[in-house]
Amino acid sequence: MNCNYCKSTKLEYLLSDTNSTYTYCSNCKKNFDLAHKHIAIDALLKKLLNILNTSNERSLKIEVTQENGSILLIINNIRVFKTDFKYDFLKKDVYYLENIISELVQDSYKFNLSKVDIIVSE
């Protein structure tokens, strides 16, 4: 496989916590930031899924925010996950996270979505 931009064959493949594979060119660094951004988001979502599967709470306040070069997952006002995140957080990222978090909550049948607040900050 070749890079679409510099035609190099030096591609790096990263496996995320959710077993997704992200690729970037190690020669020209095309998609480097995007791949690492998705790795961090996947790690956050994996942590959230683990919490949803083990939580006994009836209501949840799920917050995703950025702070000092990190992305944070805060559940019921308790910081449960933090990782480096030095990337732009775009409106489409907010939309994606709000929707995927909502779907994860809905898939966990023990939660009533009306008792779950989802807040994703740019």
C-alpha cells in the first residue's frame, strides 16, 4: 500500500483500544494527527463502555471535555479517564461523540436515556 500524497510505502498502522486500525504515513506524516486523535477518542469510549457495563447508578451525567492538552471523561462529577489530546476538537467531533455515547447508553438496557445527561464540550 502506498501513501496517496507522497507515494511512500512506509505506513504505520495503529490499533486502538476498540480494535480499530488507523493508518498514517511515517514518511510525510499525513493523517498522523487524525490517527492519534481517534486512538484517544477510542480509549475514552472503551472506558465509558466498561463503566456502563458495571455501573449500578440509575442516572448518569456523562461529560467529555478538554483541559490542558488532555481529553477527560467525567461521570457524575468524578473524573474517570484522562489522556493526552493535543488536537483540534471540531464540531463534527462533538456531534460524533454525543451520538456514539447516546448509542452506547441505549445499548446498555439498564439506563433510561431520559435520566442520562450527555455533555460534550469543544
